[in-house]
Amino acid sequence: SGQASASAHEPQGDFHDANSNFRKLRDGTASILPSSAMLYGVAGAIGAVFFMMELVWYRMLSPILGGSTYTFGLILAMALTGIGLGGAAYPLLFRRRLPTTELFSLVLALESLAIALPFAIGDRLAILALSLRDLSIFGFSGLFAGWVVITFIVIFPAAFVSGVQFPMLVAMIGRADKNVAKQLGFAFGWNTVGAMIGSIAGGFGLMTILTATGVWKLSVASLAVMAAVLWRWGSLRREPSNLLSTVAILIAAIGCLYSEGPTDVWRHGGIGAGRAAMPSTRNELIEWSNTIRRKIAWQVDGRESAVAIEKNDSLGFLVNGKSDGNAIRDAGTQIMLGVLPATLHPKPKATLVIGLGTGESAGWLASLPAVDKVDVVELEPCVVEMAELCKAFNHDVLRHPKVNLTFNDARELLQTTQMKYDVIVSEPSNPYRMGVSSLYTREFYMSTLQRLNEGGIFAQWLQGYEVSSSTVATVLKTLQWVYPSVEIWQTQPGDMVLVCSSLPLTYSIEALRERLLIPEISAATHVAWKTASVDGFLSHLMANEQYVSKVATQAHVDANTDNKNVLEYAFARTVGIPSVFDIERVQMQAIEMQLRWPARLDMSELVGRIRDHSIAADVIANRATIGSNDPPSRRSEVWKAIKEDRFSDAVAMWEQISESPHDYTEQLLIGMAYANARDSQLTEMLSQIERVSVADAAALETIYAYQVGDADRSARGLMKLFQTLRQTPIVTESLLLRCLLIAEELSVVSPQYSLNLLANLSEPFSLYQADLRRINAMILVASALGPREMSNAILPLEPYPIWSKEMLDWRLETYRALKLPIERDAAIDVSRFNRFSDRQMLIESAER
């Protein structure tokens, strides 16, 4: 374990006079030393504990430091630094002191306390890590400096004490200068055996059974028990020194374990990945913390990672504190990652999906009639829980007859299987995480090529956020070294899929049009991209293989290999930092270079329609539209009018075009214009929209009825919408949010609808769609009814209430009216909020 100082075992100072030592033992002025066998056992035990703690430190620091290779390296460097300095300090600390059993138990107690204190600090340490992320304004060096501070607090004290402890143990084993090498070797050997046992037991058993925080507590308790046993051994003689200190330290260490410790704020707050911003006031900090704790629905420590499931805007799963997939928000990527290459391939029969996640990639791929087999390889078994919860949206992938799930490393599977595939898709976690970038190396891509049939397609997901242009160029260069044909597709903002083949892809406009008519493919593209038209489909193609070839050739970067994995460090340096890379810029460059469309495709009739569709898609998703040097078309003018809420103008311009909508995206936009402009033509469109999404049709009918003042029809529309959403999550987010606002307004203007609205809002929607907004709407509707209904709405939020003055006052009034025992806690929270608000006002006043 590296816990011994090379020179520490040699006799040092006055106490190494053997005759003097034996005289003290004989006279009873020193404690009895345990047998060598017992001390070797202690050496093994402290090795086991220290290595279990190294596992805990990496698992626990990953969420607040990022979990990259820098995190692992920094933890190791800090541990070795502490051990080395502790070993160097040993001869200075014990130059004139005999290493007795009592002193050794005191050192064990100090190590126990050093490990326990960061546990007791808990979320405060996570908040410190969040505040230190502001050092990123000085670049990566500033970010790294913040990481050093956190690792020093958590690791260095325990490592330093451990460094002192081991040479002290060796000194206790020996007598004078006899058998030094043998005793030192045995001490190292037992320490190493213990380290191996601790690593295996912690990583493959205890971590999953007790969780990381449980192993943390176990380590503290183990050291405390060893200290107590040795203290009791030493107290049999007349040397009572240090006993009081040892007892006090042990009490403090055990007391630390009764603190709250790290909560979801630390473990799932997204701090290390830059997904959290430092709150500016104490009340904002409490609200942020409560929100995180409320949204975690399930969590577990797996063998590879800490995995949690959050119910926020939808069901999402977190790996080591960062979201790795959201069932609804990431559907554009997760569904189309498999369906896209399967649509481009003429006959995709056998397929392989790397990474289970939500199960959408594998499930929607298995739903295609041409596909006979979907093999899925997943590294972390506990991710299955997420796929199970998403079965309403992934075709029940875990029970699908075409799907075969294997828990293994993807590299090992590809190198050992004899199967050949028509399509292989890879969507691992973010490459900045330690080890993940091994799925982005030349050697890995070679293994995928060997498992593809002739003409097979490999699809690689790549993030387009928090990444530099040179890093993207490295991925492209690595891929093209193996696959001559690489196209860049955008599945949704921030996500790319690189479609690769060893042979030129042969799809045509006609072939795509025919395949998009297949009901299962049409359903997938409607849900993921709100289109089933060929122009809507091709609007996601950013650049062709000639563009990729030119970038890979001109970029002054190396390919990523197993022996020189540059991506592992490149991605880690930009985590949580705004990206200089822009997918839309790639599209514009490709257009300027006339390298967006494959030469085999005749795009003369589709380019204008694709541009119009892209603008429409941006409008319906409430995104800023991409600028263009081309003159605006009549259709794009309609979409822009809708974006600016000029609905009557949009309807008038649309009627002048006298054409039918090209796809579902356009149907929705025209429906939104009709609904908000109070135009009865909406009724004629609802049946077409309902064929794709019953919820969208109900939402548009609700908006129309509310605009024309028909409260009864609006309420019926809301009931239909909410009941539909408990069965299916397929709805346009902007329409749902608008209808939740209408529900709140309707309960105020027409209270007679409140009871039915509350009943329909009380249960979560499918996949927890827009859950925070649903809860807010439910509380506002309940506030119009009375204390009993209000309590039913807010009690499920306990003990993490919405931390705003209005909500806290309502909460107190409700519990006081019903005389609930929790009234006292509600009153304390109101007092805390007001106190923190007053303090903030004083600070702001002083600053002015």
C-alpha cells in the first residue's frame, strides 16, 4: 500500500536502546507490546481499511470533482503525499518517545477522526467545491486548484496519520536491530494482503451492500474498534498516559458518524460536472438543496458507479452526480441513435447497442420489423432499474423477445463474440469520465469494424457541448482512420451521431421516403423529431463524408489510441465550461463549402423545404433560429410570426399560401396559431394531430377554448390532457406548460373546476413529465379549495418544502388550521426564511 517509510524501521533516537526498553517492560513502566502475529494482523487490517477508503474517496469525490482521470490521479497523489510526509515526520515525532501500545491506539484514533471529519462536514464540503468552481475563470489551472483544496481536506489528514502509523507499527514489532528486513517484509506483506482484501471486499461487495457512505462509516468504526482494543491491551500496565486523549478522540470520531453526512446535494447535485450554479443568498441555497433532495426518487451504489433516478422534468438517471439520460428530454437522441442508422441501412437484421440507459435506443430499434435481433451490452447492472421505469416509452425493452441483454465491458464482448452485425450503435457515458474514452479509440473502432457485416453501419454518439473543436477533430480523425465514410448528424441540440461505414453509404431520397412510410419508423421519427417527411429527416444531416475527410486531414491533432488516449484528458479539461464548438457552425461551414449533402443525393427540390423545416423546429422548441443569407420564404415568415406571438398575422399569411402542412411540426405550429388566434379552423386539424399525439390535440383544444372564453370546454380539455398523460408521455412540452398555467388561472377565475383539476393533478404524469411544474400547479389549484386539500398537496414535499416566502406562509397557515404536529417545524422554517432575508437586506444595504 505504500504506507511505510523506507528508513522508518531502523532504530532511531534514545528509545532504541534495547536494554533500556526491556528494563522498562520488566519494571512495569511501559505497556505490554502485543505479539508480532497480532501486529501483523493489525497491519493487514489498516491496509484493508485504507484501500476501502480509497474506493470511497473516488466514489464520493467524483460527483463534486467530476470523476475524470484527473480526479483519480489527484486522489492517488494526495494519498501518497500524505503517507510520504507522515512517514518522514515519524522519526521527528518519536525521536525521544518509545512507541507504546497506548500511543499506537492514539494514532489509530486520530486516523479514525481524520477520516470521520469530512463525513461530518457533509454537504458543506460540496458547497465549498461548488464555490471553488468559480476559479475556472482562471482557466483549467484555477479549476484544478479548487480540486486540490477539496482533496486536501478529505484525504491528506488521514493519509498523513497513516504515514506516521506504519513505521510506528514496524518499530513495535521489532526489538533493537534484529530481523529488521524479515519483520519489515512481513509487515508489508500483511499490509498488502489486507489492501487486496479491502479492495475486493469493498469494490465487489460492501460498496453495493452498504453504499459508499456505509463503507465510509464502517472504515471509521473499524479503526475505532482497533484503537479501543489496543488501548485496552495497553491499559493492563501502569502507563496511563494518552488514554484520556484516545477516549476523547474516539468519542469525537464516532460522534461524527451520527451527523447527517453527505446527502443528495453532494452525491447528485451535478457540482463536479458544472451543472449547478452557486446560489447568491442563504435562502436560495436552501431552495436549491431542497429541490435536489425532492427530485431523487431512487439511488444505489453499483459496482462501477453511483446511480440515481431523478423525477424532475421527466425521469432521468444520474451517474456519479451527472445526468446520463433523460427519458423525454433526450428522446431525440436516444430513440434515433438506433433508428437513424437502421433507416439508412437497406436491411438491418442483426444489431448491437452499447449502453442500455433508458432502454429507448434498444427498444425502438427492436420495434422495427426488419430487425431480427438486438444485442445490448451494459457495464453497470443497476441501470436496469431505469430501463424498467421507462418501459412505457421503450417498448418494454427488458422483456422484448428480440432483445438480449449482457452485462459486460463492450470492448471485451466485441473481441470475444463471433456474432456479426448490420448496425452497431455506441452511446457510452460522457468521455470525460475515467475509462469511458477507451470506447473512442482507434483500437475500439477496429473491433467494431471486425464485427460488422459488409456494408454495415457503426453509429457513434458524441457530445457537442463542453467540448473544444480540436477534441471533435480528434474523434473525427480517429473514426476516419477506420471508417472511410463518416457523416455528421444532429439528433437534438448538443448531440451528434457520427454515422460510419467502411463503404460509401448508398441511401437515396426515394429509399428514405419509402422507409419513412414504414409505421414503426414513422412513429419513431414523429416522437423523436416530430416529423416523418424526408425533408424533416434530412434536416438533421449536418455534413457529409467529404467535409469530415477535410477536417480530419487538415486538423493538427493525433488520432486517439489506447497507448495515447488524448481524449480522456481533453474532455476532462472542459467539463462544465461553455463550449467553443458549435454544431450549427459545422452546418454553416459545410454549406459554404458545399459539403453538407452527399453527392449522390439530388437536393435541388428539398433544400428550401429543409430550411423551412429547421426554422419551424426551432420555433416549436422555443429555440433561437439559425440565421441564413437566403431570402426568407413565405413559410418561414409564418413560423417567425408565431414565434413573436403574432398569431392572427400568422393565420392570415398561412391562408395566402394555400398549402397543406408538410409534416407534423408544421401541423402543430399551424394548430398553435389557430388556437391562439381563436380561429375555428383548428377543429378540422385536431383529428390529424390526434393520430400522432392525443395529448397535443387535447392541449390545443384547451388553449382554443380558454382563448374564446369557454371555461367548460377548457376544463374538459384539461381533464382529457391530464388523463392521457398518465398513460403516455408523448406531448409537446410548450403546450403542456401552457395548459398547466391555464389550470392555475382557471381555478382562480372559476373555482368550481378546482376539485376535478386537483384530482387530475395529484398523480404524476407518465415518466414524471414536467413534474415540478405539475406540483406547482397542483398547489396553486389546492390553495383555492381549503386547508385539507392544501395539506394533501404539500405534505408529499416534506421534509423539503418549496423554499419561498409565499409557499412557506401557506404551509404554516395550512398546518396551523388543521393543528398538525408539523406546525412547529413550519413556524421554524418561516422564521429562518425571514431571518435570512433580513440579513441579506442588511448586506445589500451596506453594499449600496
